[in-house]
Amino acid sequence: MHSIRLLQFTDSHLSGEAAARYRGVLAHEALARTVAQALRHFGRPDAFVLTGDLAHEDAGGYRWIREIFGAAGAPVLCIAGNHDLPEAMSSELGAPPFQIGGQLQMGRWLILLLDSRVPGEDGGRLGGAQLERLDAALQAHADKHVLLCLHHHPIAMHSRWLDTVGLEDAADFNAVIGRHDNVRGVLWGHVHQALDTFSGGVRFMSTPSTCVQFLPESAEFAMDQRPPGYRSLELMPDGSIATEVGWLAEDAARSVA
């Protein structure tokens, strides 16, 4: 049985205009170049995972997602972030190869897409009903290795300002996954920085933005100077995860600044 290969891109903050900038960076160009580099280095994945803030409060941004990923030849799993517009997102990305929320079974793995967006708030919450569905899904698929994907961070980033806009019911979420022994990894965006750590036998991973990065472990909001990034993952048949963060090459990064 072979591994499942994924490419994750997150927090592209696209606008309808191709020349629009997000915090000084050409958001569309940065995403396009980051995806192109990832495909050159990693090859075509079994699926793409886009973990929120695909657009920055602009419905026109989703057409660039269609343009870049629509003919990529693999499922494109999407989650809404706090800056996304769910109705526009559903309208533009509501048909294959795109999938918003739900789940995808691939080999011995189950990928579950969770919705942590709360309208009008920067922080996130899953809510009791969704946590109950998660609990039931983990029970129903006890024979599968599970990767959980969401937008907001479910563990502390040790950044005072950023941890005020994380997952509000993180303790409840972690209690649910702690009751099951089939959760292998948790993957998110939102934080514009990389983290890779283990807790309770589960691998917790955040991924840099395809646009700009936030300074890790900062007390107040601060920007990092790292270039656009992405994450590649290989989900192994034995339940282990091989993963690496990639950064846009220096010459390409200069072209989008």
C-alpha cells in the first residue's frame, strides 16, 4: 500500500485584482509562484489542502484559486478562514475538483475538514454540534488513520497577541481527539508561521502563508521577513507522517515583494 501525498497551501489573502497586494506582497503572484515551486520539487500530489483565508474579504479572489488549482489533476480540499466569504467560496469552488469541508478517504487514511470560522470574529470555534460529529466520525472510522484540518490553531503558539485569536474551544477539541487513538495529525493555517510538534502522540502542524509571515513568539503583532511558504506531507500506511515546509526561492520572493 502506498503513501498519500499532499500539498498544503494556506492564507493566500487573494483579491479580485491580480496586482493587489496584501501587506506589501503581490498575493496572486506569490501564490502562483509558490504552487509552481512546490509542484517542481514535490511533484503532483494526491490532493491539495487549502486551509483558509484563500481570499481577503473579496469574492473575486476565488477565481484565482480556480485558475491555479482547477486543472491541477487532483482533489482540492478547501476550508474557510476568518477572512473568507463562505457564500462566494461555495459559489466559485462548489464543484470538483474542489471540495469545501467534509471528508475524503484515501487508502488507509481519512482526511476530515473542520469549519472553525465564526462570522465577524478573527478567532475561531468548532462548537458543540461539530465536535459531536467529529467524535462520531472518529468512532466510525476507528480502523483508519486520521488527519484533521482546520483554519484556527488548536494549541498555543506562545505568541501573546496571536493566541487571543486561536480556537476558542481548543480544550474541548483536544479532549475529543484524546478519546480516540486513530488521530495521527492536526493541520492548520491562520498563524502565518511554521510549527511541528507532538502532543499525546498526535502531530500538530501549522504552515506558513503563501503571502507574508508573522514573527513567531511575538508579544505584539509583528511581521517576519521569511518568504512565502507551503507544506508537503506524506501520509504513510503505518500512520506516520513525513512532512517538510518549503519556502519560495529568494529570486522568486524578490519578484513578489
